[in-house]
Amino acid sequence: MFSLSNATCVFLAFIAIPDDSTPWPQFLGPTSVEIAERSIPLTWSSNKNVAWEREITGYGQSSPVVWNDTAYVTSVEGKMKENLIVSAYSIANGDKTWEQKIATKHQSENSDYFSRAAPTPVVSKLGVTVWFENGDLFTFDHGGRQLWHVDLVEMYGPIQSRHGLSSSLAQWNNMIYVWVQREQQPYLLCVDQGTGNVIWKKDLEPGTSWSSPAIIPVNDDETHLVLSAAGNGNSGKLIGIQPSTGETAWELSGLAGNTTPTPTLVKPGRVLVGASAGREGGPSKEAIATNGLVAIEKQAGSWQARYVWRSTRATCGFCSPVAHRGLAYFVDRRGRLFCLDVESGEEVFSENLEHSVWATPLAIGSRVYFVGEDGMSTVIEADRTFKKLAFNVLWKTDSSPAEENNQRNTLSRTRQYAACAISSALIIRRGDRLYCLKP
């Protein structure tokens, strides 16, 4: 089944981003705005602390991105995903400020077995750049005017991938990175956000992956683009790439199950790596050992990557791990949560949440938010002892318990895909709706 690591967000505050006014510019943030936990609700329901909710045209699995007071989302519409949609909403009142619906000539079945507007956009002072799994790449200015369009299928051939593509865009210094993880001849592309011109293209090894490129500072002066990728056979790898040139700076091989979660920053030169054995059969010992902390260091003039520690039990599902206040959180799709000491890897606690978790945890101040698949979310205290602060249900269903259980085992249902935090609100994206939560 298609995995949804691309549809998650996490609070980070130490990557240089395009503009200090940008609350949430790309997949997994980060935000340059310091968020006070009192500005984000601890509890909510369908009729509590919901400032507004709006229907989204079509259906999509991407995370929202935020520029100033505007949230942008993508979606697709039609039996063959023939319409690509970009929508802008005012965070102040939920008004739709503009929407672009673009017909595409590269159509595919609109099915929950495949990605549906899965890649998360990026936003900067130039505008919002959106990427759809059918191969269309656009930039729109903040008023909704199309600045440019690139058809990657016309340029580099068809895109075929098991369950579709889900890799989100990344950005750095007005450059946009597009990871086309197709089954044959996958590649990484760097384009100029202002013009759409290709700066460089890097061919990668064949293999199916759904994770996203991560911009990772490796020291005070250098930044790498890090991919958690498939390798030859069943072996996965981490790859560090020079973002200006596309040259490989380092590789770490021998990973397993790492092709869904995205590497997340702990501090410059340190990243958490997540892995899962997939939906069926539980995690393998190789996938468990892939979850851990990786150091990226320069030695004798060359870059190297190594594990600082590896997990003995913790594993991820579709989401990525997150580090906050000296602790690392790993949670699988079933909602099994592992909290580890981020420096040593020692297990601090393990608990079962009351719901499945697909989205990456969101850490704000003394809280960690776990946004569940079926509209349920759990908030815990960011401490070395497990303490549940809240259990929230954003929407209610009229189904019976038996019907709900049956729905959870099918693909035909609406899911809660992502949450992102800004200084005044928590934004949650459902496949067909956008919610703004305020205390």
C-alpha cells in the first residue's frame, strides 16, 4: 500500500530557511517563529477550539505549508486525477483567497492504493512551488498567478512507481529539490525556484522509496541534502549530497526498511533515522537496528557517516522519528510509542497509544502531539515519564464500532494526514478538509 511519510510535520527551529517571516515553509517545517505552547490548543473536538474548518476541493495527502497568514494545500480531482488543484486559505478567517485547477495530460487512476497529491509543496518569498506525482511541477506567486510550469514526463520520461510517488519537495537558497523515485532510472533534480530552469540532475540507483529529501546542516558552514533511499537488492542506504552541485558527499549502507521515514535533524551533524518492515509481519531485526542516531562528520578532509547508536526495539511506521528536549520519539503505525534518550539510545519508556499513527510527532514546548489516522490525537508531556495530557477526537463518525473496525481494515476512508504549528494556531489537514485550531 502507498505510504504517507510525506504527509507529516514536526517542529524544528534550527535550520536556516528562506525568510524569517515564514511560519512553516516545507515538509516537516521547520519554523523560524518561536511557538509558545499556550498559543496551541491542548484539547479539541469537533465543536471545541476549532476556529474554522473548510472543505478542500478534491482529495489530497500532502501537508499544508504556511507563508505569513496563508496556508497552501494541494489536491487532485477526477476518476483519473485529471485535475491538479492548489488552494490558498486565510488563517485569520478560513476564506479561500485563491484556487488554481489545472488539467493534466498525464493521468492515472484516482485510488487510495496510489498516491493522491501526496508531495508537500514548498513556499518562499517567491511563491509556492507544487509537485504532483504525475510529473507536473509549478510555481505560483502569492496571488495565485502561475510563474512557470515544468513537465518532467516530457523531459525525462514516464513515472512509474509502486503505489505512486510521495516524496515532498525540499528547498535551499532558492533551489528546489525534486526526488523522482520511479522504479526505473530514478533521479534527483535541482531547479531554480524563480525560473524552473534545471540546475543539475543526479541519477540514482533503482529501487522503490517514499521518503523525502531533508536539508541537514552538518556543521556551522555546510549543509547537505540527505536521502534515505533504496539500494541494490534489499539493502537501503543514506546518501549525503552537496546541494549546490549534486555531488555525493558520503554514503552509509546496510540499512533496512528505511525507505518511508525521512531523516530528521537533532543538531548539526546528527540525524535520527527511522525504519519499518512495512505493514505486514512486524519489524525485522534489521529494520529495528536501522532506527537510530547517525553522525555526519568530516575526517581527514572527507565526509563520513556512522551510527552513534542503534535501536534494540523501537521502530517507525509511515512517520519519521523526532528529537525534543533530549528525548527521541519513535512511533509505529499501530501506535506503539518508544521514547529513547537521544544521546545514548537507552530506552526511557514504551507505551501503546489509543490509535494508529501515520503522521510524524509534533513537539512544542512541554508537549508532544501524536496525530492519529482516524481523527484521534494524543498529547503527552515531553518528559522521561509517560504522562498523557489529552486525547482528542476531531470528527465523529456515525458508524457502529464494528463498522469502524471494518473501515480501519479497508482503504476507502478519509484520513487525518498532517499537522503543522504556527505562532497562533495548529493546522490539521484531512484528505478532504482543512482545520484551524486555536485555544
